[in-house]
Amino acid sequence: RRSRLFDELRSVFANSRVLAQPEEGLTSHRIIQQYRFADGIAADFLLKNGKYHLLEIVDLSMDGLPVRKIVQEVAVSALTIEHAKLVFGSHETNPKIIYKASAEIEKSASIALKAAESQGIEIVNWESVETRDRVLNSMINLASPIPIRESGIADQARLKLH
């Protein structure tokens, strides 16, 4: 289910140095991509810092999507979130669906998005810069950044000694 929107978020987290390395787990307090709960069920992005902050991506930006496909995309994300709530606990899970859609598709998706919202899922429209920035900044600030390796004069001096 990777999409341009998924890749865009992945890039933001990687550039902010908060995207977990493949060998890292939840205890790293970095954002894990494609966190697998079970066969066929994986969170797009998951961060553990106090609570489990889960982001599901629904990219509906392609024109001409049938309503059934639109509803299916939202439903799969809601199912993944419900599974996370079962695993981590409902009160310990802070779920969000980030979606991107044209105005025409957004009308078709609104019923499914409202149903997900009624389950306690925050719905984030990627086109709303204010909301998008709030969510991204929150995730980035909650995560532990990967330390920057210091390579400078001290490292060069150490190399010359050996």
C-alpha cells in the first residue's frame, strides 16, 4: 500500500532523523515504518513514546477511483488501527489517518472517514497545511533523533595516528 504520500512522510521523518533503522524496535523511540502486527496487518508508521502514536496513510489522490476502492482504503486503515488498539490497549493508542484526496474524491470518502472518526481516530487532511504541520511536528518532537556522528578534526587526527 505504499504511495507517493507514504513516501513523502517517510522522507520527512528520515530528513528529521527520527525514522528508525531496520534493526530498531519500538524501544528506540523512533518512528517505525510498516510495523507488522500479523500477516497482512501493518501500521504505516508507529512511534512509542508514552503512548503508541500510529499513522495510517490513505492516498486517494488518483482521479477516477471507484467509491468501493475509496471505502476499502479507509476501512483497511481503520482495521489496522483497531488491531493496534487490541494489541496495545485502546487508551494507549493515539491513532491518526492521514489522507490526501481531490475535492471530488473527498466527497465520496467523507462517509468512510466520518465512520473512522467515530471510532476515535483523528482524521488529518494532508492538504491542510496547519493540521499537517501540527501532526508532523508532534511526531518529530516525540521521537528520539538518530545522533549525528561527529566527524571532524578530532576524527581526522585519530585517523592520522593509526
